[in-house]
Amino acid sequence: MKIHPMTIIAGFRMAAECARNALLQRTIDNKENTDKFRADLMNIAMTTLSSKILSQDKEYFAELAVDAVLRLKGSTNLEAIQILKKPGGSLKDSFLDEGFILDKKIGIGQPKRIENAKILVANTAMDTDKVKIYGARVRVDSMSKVADIEAAEKQKMREKVQKIIGHGINCFVNRQLIYNFPEELFADAGILAIEHADFEGIERLALVTGGEIASTFDNPESVKLGHCKVIEEIMIGEDRLIHFSGVEMGQACTIVLRGASEHVLDEAERSLHDALCVLSQTVNDTRVLFGGGWPEMVMAKEVDELARKTPGKKSHAIDAFSRALQAIPTTIADNAGLDSAEMISQLRAEHHKENCTAGIDVITGTVGDMQKLGIQESFKVKQAILLSATEAAEMILRVDEIITCAPRRREDRM
């Protein structure tokens, strides 16, 4: 039997709308109840972390992720949440710090603590000014002239430092190196100078302190300074770092990850980032659903009923859509090493009961109650998956011909 692609697309659209409406009718929204909404966020975070390296300590890291996201107060800007990786200790030693931590040390002879800090974040050369033209040379006929050149270089650097000090700051953070002479001048002026901060670090520092990255210093009134209450040196493990507390962006925070190796920390960061992304979207749209294959079975049931009521060839496309939805719980069962055919048949039978909350419990290998198990997902994420997958299938169906470039013929060089 031949079915035109446009007929299939029309059937898919009807099925997608039916599936979306089925989810909308069963969403849970605890926006008005703070305690219940926090419990929903915890369940979503633990569900997200269950299949990752942090699964053994998922409750602990779910708590960290929820606390960090709730500080954003509805914003989805995850730039305000810094994840800092420090080898050593165990994953359980990780913690959430209310402030910004820069992975740098305070120089010798500089103040170790500054209150009511005015911060100038810059990306400028603070080494000795030399002729930066390849192959250029300066010839002199006596050592006194060499001394004159060095004195002129120092004077030029002194003038640049005085311009920076003229901004009325007590902390200078630079993307590039700060050589000994300007560092000495800053120390004499009682200014904390931090050099060679990585670019991502100073961009985030400028964001959370409310400043802007400057590269010229002739017009102090046009430079926006950052502010924070306290800058001090702290110890994490055996490393010294610089801590900025009371930053202008009050919701900014740092999650410090500890672990046995760089590989463990990289995996932990990816896992935690996934949880933060889902949670930030859930705070934005507070509706949640049960997980464990429950949404797909609910949608498949409604779409299957729609297929029976729809006349014509569209019903075949709608029926195929229903079978595709059941592929998700099938994959969950297969990945858990369970008999997927048996699981799906049991789930289908359960979902013909009223107010069913059944899904796959991969721990016990049976059909479980998702409400009692606390397995939940974000409605916004599930809706995006449904609509994006439908649009992708439509796009593929609309393709008539695929034109590819023929592979280049390799000549025999023998």
C-alpha cells in the first residue's frame, strides 16, 4: 500500500497534537506550594542523575543543583553558576559556595583581604613595552643609552599603572601577565593585582560583579567597575584560590567539585550541567510529569484511540506514531537488561486502568508506581522532545531526492 508523504505528515501532526494534549491534561503544577515544588525539583534532579556517574550520591548532588538554580530566581542564565573542578578528596566533598571563586593566587606583598572592593577587570599588556615588530632592532653605542631605554620603558609602564590606579580601584584583574615592576607599583599603592586569569574566568567575573572588561584607561568615567563586599584568599584542598563574596549579581554562586581524578571530575561536571539545564527550565515552566516511560505510554494510548477513530490512510500514520512512542519505554527496559516485550505488555495493561501512574522500575525490574518512587520529568523538556522529533520526521519525509558529491577518484600512483 502506497501512502503519499503529505498524508503521513498530516497524520503525524494530528498524532503530535493529540499526544501533547494528553500530557497537558496530566501535568502537575505545585508553583503555589514552595515545599512541594522543591520536592518536584529534587525528584527531577535525582531522575536526571540516576543514569550518570553521580548516581551513587544523587540526593546530595540534587540538593546542590536545586539550591544553585533556586538562587537564579527564575532566570535561565546558567553563566551565574560557576562549576570549579578541584582534584582530591571524594565526590561527597563537593560543596556550593555563595560567591565567585577565581582559580588564582594572591601575589607576594599584596593585601590578602579587601573589603568593599572596587574591581577593574582588564585585558591589556602589563609587560615591559618593547618594539613588537618582528626583526626590529635598536642599536646603541654605549651602556648608558641601554639604561636610558630601560628607564624610558619603566616610565611608560609607570604612567600606565598610574592611569589604572586613577580609576579609584583596590583590585585589578588582568587577562594577561603582570610583570614584576607593575606588580610592585600596585602593591605599593595597596591594590590587589591578579594576573593571567583565564578568559572565561574574567568574563564571568565581570558579569557577576557588574563590571566590564576594559583595555584602555584614558577615560576613567567610561569604564564600568565591578563591586563586591569582600575579596579574600581561601584554601580548597592544597590549593589557594581567591574568593569574591557579596558580588553585585546576588544570585551568583560556585559549585566546587572534588574527585579522585580529572576524568571523574569531567564526567561529574557534565552530569551536573545536565541537571542544572533541566532544573532551570522547570523553574521557568513549573509543570512536571511522571517519568520511567509513563508519559510515552499515556501518549501512545491516546494516539492509538485517535487512530481507531480516524478514517482513511491517515490512521496508518497515526498508528505508526503510537508505536514510535512506545520505543522509549522499550529502550529503557532494554538498557536495564529487562525483557522489553514483557514490560511493555504489562505497562499497556496497567495504563488501561483509571489514574494510572505506572512506569518501569529498573531497580527491581518490574512495573512500579512512579508517584511513590518519585520519578519525575519536566513537562517543558518532554514537550520539546515530542515536537522536535515530529518536525524532524516531517523534514525527512519531505525529501524527494538527495544529491551528494561523488567521491573523488583516487589515481593509481604506482
